[in-house]
Amino acid sequence: MASVSIRGVVKSFGKTPVIHALDLEIAHQEFVVLVGPSGCGKSTMLRMIAGLEDVDLGEIAIDGRVVNRVAPKDRNIAMVFQNYALYPHMTVFRNMAFALRAARLPQPEIERRVHEAARILGLTELLERRPGELSGGQRQRVAMGRAMVRDPAVFLFDEPLSNLDAKLRSAMRTEIKKLHQTVKTTIVYVTHDQVEAMTLADRIVIMRDGRIEQIGSPLQVFQKPTNVFVAGFIGSPAMNLLTGTVHRDGDGFRTTWPGGPTLPVPARAVPKLTDGQAVIIGIRPEHVSAIDGPTRLPADWQIEAEIAVVEPLGSETLLLARFGDHELTGKGDGRTIPRPGQRQRFGFDLDHLHLFDRANERALT
Ligand SMILES: Nc1ncnc2c1ncn2[C@@H]1O[C@H](COP(=O)(O)OP(=O)(O)O)[C@@H](O)[C@H]1O
Ligand SMILES: [Mg+2]
């Protein structure tokens, strides 16, 4: 069993506060990803769990035991970094066995653990090679193997894939997910890449400036962002965020924005709105579809805009369009590709409209 509890943890470097009273409960066997822009405090938080940085205030407990004063080597954790520095003169086997030899485990036990980890990671054929004879992805697997053989209660990963090219990164993502399904160890994983966070996590923790903005499953944070920051950070291409206002219209409300149409607001948002309220209107590109023929979509769910940039992806086309002072990203089906400068009709799927209060940037929907 290994849960991780972070309670009221505060950290500053000199006079600069980096982590502000952070609370987080990570369950046994859970895969939690800390994600946020560079400099928001992810590595600092991970290093405090590892014991590589002291905690100023608050407590960190691993499996119920407060570890604030426990040395890193006694915390039963293993950490994998972006720069996974293997020993170049040692074989893969010796690299993986290094910590176990240092801990004076019996040789048969070392062999058993290294071979087991090598089997899970597909390294069995490579055990006699040196790091210089391996690809980037293979080296990263050795770094993971080196952590795995120690059989830690908690794995800590700090941007382990950032040095790999896009294709390898996506392959290694799958490897890490498989690894978690096989060994079921608790994992705390840090990345600035929201796609990595979405694809790997049981729960995502979105951080900004040393604070947690939202915690939830990948789908929760994608479908129900609690504020503008999370709405813009999670999802690719990013959610359209447009400045506007809402006005009462009979029993409901309509959004208005300069140069744009007025859109009916979904009923679920109505209780929180006031007439004339300043809002940010959020809609994801997948809910702004190019319309080329007849449609059953109500006229006031549609707009016409001028195509500015076209990005064909094969299965679909991303369309950056302008209307009034606004830019909007929408999607075409990939079969007909409009040209820049052309007028194009788009339909909004208003069931997926998000509204945020412009004053505090919190979700109203
Ligand atoms: N050892 C340190 N001394 C002083 N400032 C640091 C130190 N480590 C990190 N920082 C600062 O703390 C903030 C958070 O850094 P970090 O945790 O590395 O962010 P992230 O991993 O999210 O990119 C940054 O502003 C960084 O410059
Ligand atoms: Mg970092």
C-alpha cells in the first residue's frame, strides 16, 4: 500500500513563494499527473515528495507515515528524470543493477529483479549493450528499469519524455501506461504537456503559480473546466475564448459580442447570470463545424466568417476564421477544403457552450 498525502505544503526559495499551501491526496495505485506551465512549481512539488527539497510548512506522508524528516533513500520511492544519465561504461544490466548492488542484495535476487524488469520493458535482448549502443527510447526504458528494480512504493516521474522526438514520445507514453497497468505502483508524474497528462492520468492536477487550479479525471477537466485558465490549457487545439456579455431574453439569456451573432445560452447556465453581465464565452473547435450544405441547425446557432488559415489534417481540417474583431477556430470534415479569404458558414453546438464570469474567470455553466 502506498498513498501520498500532501497537507498544507508551503515552499519558498529565498523570499519567492513557489508553492502556496498545497493539499493533495493521492490514493494507493493511482496515476496522478501534475500539469501546468513551466515554472508553476511541479518539479519543486515532486522533489519535496522525493525528499530532495525540504518542506517549509505542512506535511508530506507516504503510506500514512510523515516523511518530512526522512532521507530520500528511506522513503521507498524511485524517481525518473528527463535527463536520465546512465553510466556510459556499464552494460544495461549493470546500470539496472547498480542500486541493488549498492544496497548489497544477494546476487540471485539482483538477477531475478533485473530480468523481471527487463522482461516487462522489453529490454531482455539488450542487457549486455552499453547506453551508447541504444536508441533514445531504449535508454529511457533502461532509466525506468533502474527505478523499477528497486520495487518502490511510489514512482516519481519528472518530464521523462521531454527529450524524445514526437513519435517516440507517443510510443513511450503507451509503455508507461502499460507499465502502470502491470505493476500497479502509485505514480506521481510531472509534465507541462497537457496531451501527456490527458492520456496517462487517472487524475489530473492542473497547477498555476504554485496553486492547484483544478483536480479531476481527464474527462472531468476537459468537459467541466472550473475556470478560464483550465479551459484554455486543457484540450488541443485550444478552446475558443471570446469576450462578450449576456442579456436577458424572455425566460433565458442570449450572449452578444461585438460583430458576432447573439447565441441562446443553455438553460443550465441561466440561474447564475445577470442582465448585462460581462462574460467569456468558451467553445471548443470541435463544436464549431463548417457547414457546406443544407442544415437543420437553427439560424441563430450559425455564423458566417472569413477563413484566415487552413490546416488540413487529413481526417479533418482546422479552420481559423475571423468575424468582427474575433478569431475563431473551427473544424471542417476534411473532404472540402476552403481557401483563405473565402466566406464560410459555421454552426455552433451550443450544448457544449461554456460561460465564464469575466470578473473572476470562474465557470458559470
Ligand atoms: N533551487 C532553486 N532556487 C531558486 N529558485 C528555484 C529553485 N528551483 C526552482 N526555483 C524556482 O521555482 C519556481 C518553480 O520551479 P519548478 O518547480 O522547477 O517549476 P516547473 O517544474 O513547474 O517548471 C520557478 O520560478 C523556479 O525558477
Ligand atoms: Mg520542472
